[in-house]
Amino acid sequence: MAGLPPGISVHPVHGLPEFAPGDDLAAAIAGAAPWLDDDDVLVVTSKIVSKVEGNLVRVEPGTDRETARQRAIDAETVRVVARRGPLRIVETRHGWVVAAAGIDASNVAADALVLLPADADESARRLRARLRELLGVDVAVVVSDTFGRPWRDGVTDVAIGAAGLPALVDHRGAVDAHGNRLETTQVAVVDELAAAGDLVKGKLGGVPVAVVRGLHVEAPEPDEGTRPLVRLGAGDLFATGTRDLVGSRRTATALAHRDGALAAVTEAFRTAVAALPEFPVVFRYGSEDGDDADVVDVHLADPITPVTSLALGAVVGAALVQLQAEGWATRWEPAGTFGGASLAGRLWLGRTPT
């Protein structure tokens, strides 16, 4: 039988101890894997990084562990993206969007919870440098954690820290075999390595480190770690979960002009009226001309009555939420007095000044 062609192999690192704060992680790995070689990629479970760095929350005696976990989630959360019952998908202070802020209650003593590493990229850099000192080898390091995926059941490991290799391999501008130019393809190679490592680490096997051999990549300069993977701000199409969209809206006290205001507010009111057909309200839209570019006057075609006022509130409220979902900052100013005029209120929209 002909030999296998060159490829990539994944190997577990056995014989590692149960780690505690202050332990020398690099020395333990060097002792268990003296066979590490240049160009190897070390995939390290974030939990042991957090343990040796002391990034733990102690559960005090008599404290309900789940209550302590929820408090820890609160402390690590900068934004709630979605929730259902006790489950919360949140953005952490690291920029990751993950269930329960990545806080883990498994494979740890009952009196502790494990947080994500404070800076997993820096942890990967330190581990890489220390292994160079101990073994004289130039390895890359990926710190991995287990994430769920939107619209797919099951979990997989992804990279939350990296050193010595690019997070993304950019193929944009390249031409495929059929002559098509690639426009958007960036491969998250560190995530692929994290998932590959988990095939031999597993969730219950007590193997927190794996080595991927056969992948040859150049260390980037500067080494940005996993920061290029974070998609937030304008690039995030799923920034707000449906249950939290209304609660995330705040009245903008100051606004700056943003192009496309008329088109955005028109579409928002069309959506609101379509969603609330039982409130037949007619609006006339303002203009983007002149100084009032970001102002829309809302008029009622019918006299002001309790019924039409209810309709106005329902549809304007739905439009404001729609605009919030599209990233617009808004302020609604109801008419001070109606006095027979059709003007019901004025909607200001734009962006928050920087």
C-alpha cells in the first residue's frame, strides 16, 4: 500500500495534573510533551489557563452555586444580546458574544466557578515564550473555549486567544480555479485549530491540551491574536436579541446628521403600519432638505381622539423600535398642544455624536 500523502495530525498531551492558581503551566506541558517541535500548534483549553492565573470566583459556603453563577455573569457582561429564562447570550468585556459570559461550572471544584482568562491573547504569548525558553522550540498557541452556534445545535471549540499565527487567512482578491475572484472569504484558521484539538481533548477525558502538527504558517507581525475575529458594531447583523430590543432603546439627547434619514424613517413607518393594521394611522413625512435634514413631522389625518392617540402611540413606538434595530439614534417630541392642527409630534433621528 502506498504511503499516505503529507497532511495534518492532531495529538493529545497526556499526563497533565489538575491545575491550581500559581502553577507553572508551561513547565507542566514541557514535561508532558518533550516531543514538541517547531511549527507545532499547541491548543490549550481556556479553563486551565484561567485556573493557573487565578481567574476564578469562589462560591462561599452556604451560597447557592447557581445564584453565584448568575452574579458572576452579571459582573462579566457588558451587553445582553438575548435571553430565555435563565439562559443569557451576552457580550463579555473581551468582546465575545457567548452564553453565560463563558463562565464554566464543570470540571472544577464545587466551591468555585471558572471565568474566561482576563486576556487570553496575552496568556498565549506568555506560554509561547516560556516554551521557547524551556524546550527551544518555536510553537504557536491557541487558547480554546467551547461556544454554541446560532441556528445550529451542538457546541464546538473556538479560539479566544492566539499567538504565533494569524487568526484569519485572507483569500479576498484571489481567483479560484473557475476564474471567480473571491470577495469575502477569510478563513478563521485559529477556530479550525481549536475544533481540531477538541477531537482528541474531548469534554470528559481530562486532556486539556492538544498539539496540531503539519500546519505551516508564518507568525504575523504585529501579532494581533484573536482580535481580528471579533465582529461588533456596524458589522454585527445580530447585535440585539428580539426580547431585549425594546429595553435597549434610549432617548438620544444629542444627535448628529446621518445620511439616509428619510429612507430609514419611511421604511420604519411602513413596517410599523404593516405590523399594526388595526391602527389605521396616516402620516406625512418631513423632508431631508435644508437644516431639518434629520427631522420628520408626524401628522394625523383624523381629529385627535383617544382612539387616534392610541393608534399614534402604537405605530410610533413600533417605528422607534424598528429604527433602533437599524442602528439609528432617535428622539420623539410630542406636540405641546394640538389646537386643531394635524401635527402630532416630531421625530428626530441620526447618529450619536462622537
